[in-house]
Amino acid sequence: MSEHQVTSPLPGIFYRSPAPGQPEFVQVGANVEAGQTIGLVEIMKQFSEIKADVQGVLTSFTVADNGALAPGDPVAIIETK
């Protein structure tokens, strides 16, 4: 097994759910598919999806919900087979 880092393509604020009070896109420990949305980055009121680029188990987020991101910052770790 190996670890894969999902990185942010944009600067902005990271959100784990689609809107306040709604469930997170994915929970730590859940299986994810390549292309599955795991969060959003918001910059100047525009939202962009962050997607898993590999299949595996999301083992951790490396940025807090509502945390600031720069381009290339790690967002999550996915364990692949």
C-alpha cells in the first residue's frame, strides 16, 4: 500500500461540505473513487471542487475545514493498494 497526496489547484478557503450544516463530502476512513469530490476551495465567492485523483481510503485531511490553502498545498491523504 502507498500514500497519495491530493493537492489544491487554487488558493482559497477549504470546505469539507457543500454548504454550512450539510454532511461532509467524505469522512476520514471512507473509500473514495478517482474523480470523487472530497471538498471545495472558495476564492472570491467562486467554488471549485477538489477531487480524489486515485481510488483508495481517505486516511486524513491535512488542512482544517475552513482552512486557508495555497496552490499545491496538500489537502488529504489517500491510501492506495
